[in-house]
Amino acid sequence: MKNILEKPFGDYFKELTKESEITQTLTLNQNLLKKRLNKQERKYLLTLIDAKDLVTEEKSFDCFVQGFKLGLKIGYETNRD
């Protein structure tokens, strides 16, 4: 079922990938921090950022799937008659 929902998920959240003010501020601060860290510390920072992004992506997908299932259940219940 995950593969079936990946396309609608991607389409639904396309607009969220646009750079918002918060994303721009986060990117700016990450870049400033990267410049001040040595090579090993930058690796740790990038690992942390990647892990955060993966968790966020998985949670977003899970929320989308739960909302989709809820929508299907509501549709089924309303059209049962």
C-alpha cells in the first residue's frame, strides 16, 4: 500500500517543498554553523540533519496515510446506503 500512496503523497506535498521563510532561516543558520565547525564536527552536523529530515519525511508520510485511510472510511460510511 505504501507504493500506491507515494504518488498522491508527493503531489499533495509539492507546495510544502517551496522555500519558506523558516526554511530559509534554517538553511542560513546551518550554513553559518558549518563554516565554524571542523571537518569531523561538520560530518556529525550533516548526519544529524539527515536523520532529522528522514524522521520528518516518515512522520509526514504516516500522517498522510492515516488521513487517506480516514477519508476512505468516511466515504465508505457515507455511501453505504
